[in-house]
Amino acid sequence: MPTFKRSAISAEAAETLAIQALAFLAGEPEHLGRFLAITGIGPEGIRSAAREPQFLAGVLEYITGDEPLLVAFATQIGIDPADLARACAALGGRTNDRDLH
């Protein structure tokens, strides 16, 4: 799995991480259902939405906003949970991590 420095993450790496996060959500119907309900997007719209950096930032915002989900995802792919906040910032999203340095 990718390893990230404590500095900024490239937009390309952030998109890859967000797509992995989306796949993680899709693997758990309960998580995916909640994500879809919150975002208002239907299952048929995910594929096209996933091409948009702001949607991908939203995926990362969703995961970073739920600590147990964040820890589970980060553990599954073997990264520091703070890397998700950095990736979110790289895509122009809000972050829940105040210490990105």
C-alpha cells in the first residue's frame, strides 16, 4: 500500500486513496447505505461521481468524520489515519485533522 510523508499528498495519490475508501464502503452494505443516504447520491450515480475530485474529497471527509470507520479503513490498507486527512486536503476537501504537519 502507498506510504505518505507527513507533508502534502499529490492529488493523484489522494484520488487513488479515495477510490480505495469508496471500495471499502461498498464492501459493507450498511456503510455504503449510510454514505449514500447522507450524500443523496444513488447507487447508479457513484461510478460517474467517482470521477470528480470533490466527490472523492467527500468520500474521505465521510470516513475521517467517523473515527471507528477511519481506523478500520486505515488498518485494512496499512496507513496512518492522518494520511486520509492529508488526502482530503489534497482534493480540496475539509479535514478533521488539525495537525497535518
